[in-house]
Amino acid sequence: MPRPLPTLRLLPTLRPLSTLCALLLGTALTAPPAASQAAPAATPVAIPATGGVPLPRPGQHWTLEARTADGETFQTTLRLSAAPPADPGTFRADRGTLLLDAEAGTLIALDLQDARDGGLGLACAVRLNADRSALEASGVLASGTLTELPARLEAALAVLNVTRTPQQQEEAARELGLGSCALSVQTP
């Protein structure tokens, strides 16, 4: 009698990515936008590739610069709520959410304001450095409608997971029809 085939197992990183994407977008869509607070004028500071960077904190303003695979460019600012996050690593913002996953080594900026009205949603996934204290300057952009965005964000996270250099990241993103993005934090 032939032996049964072993069960097929997904790579350990794929299942959490699917679950993560659904949870991230579900949480971001069901939560009301954070109330905007008046803040003093801020100066943008690019996130360096190395060295200590203040990771997300309540009240910060994060700028997302994005270029879609089609060449369309966007620049938006996510103003984080002044209230501490109810869920660790989930920072509500006026236009979406900033999600820090120190264990996975990623920071994701979700700008869903226009997508809620039928427009384009933006999800910028940026890799944390090995010490989990600083960000690389660039990341992978997933863009699309609310129905398209979960699968595209999953692909963007997969690109970050398998590439090791900015050139590899750019090539893989281009092959999958993803864009590029950069995040910066504004400090008073």
C-alpha cells in the first residue's frame, strides 16, 4: 500500500502575511480617523538608513512620498493621534494608520482617506534595520482600491521579506507591478 503524501505546508512567512494584511486593513477601515490636533510648524526630517530614529510616537506627523508602478506620484502626511495607541504598534492617524511590527521588522503607513471614498489607497511598507531602531529610507508601495489593496500589500511585504538590497527591492517591486515609497517623520 503506498504511503500518503506529506501535507503541503506554506512557507512560515506567507500565512502571517495574509493574516496580517487582512487584519491591518480591517482595523484601519473600521476605526474612525484620528482627530486632527493643531501642531506647531514642523520641519521634515528624512529617516536615515542607519542610526537611531524616533519610531512612531503619538502626535508625530509622518510624510509619505510615493510613486506608483504607473509613475503617478503622491505626497501625503499622516498626523498621528496624540492619544497613546490602544493596540501596541497601531498608531491612528487622520488619513489612516501607521503600523509598527518590531517583531516582523516593518513599518507600514496606510493612507486610506481617498480609498474610503472610492479612490486610491496607499500602503507604504518599510523595513526596519536589524536592530529594530531605525528605518531604511525607502520601501515598497502597494496602491489600489480597498478591494485590491490587501493582496497588493501582501505582495509588498513579501518583497521586503525576500530582498536584501535596494536594487533587488526595486526590481522585485517592478516585476509585481508595485511602486516605491519613502517615509519621513516631522519634528518640531
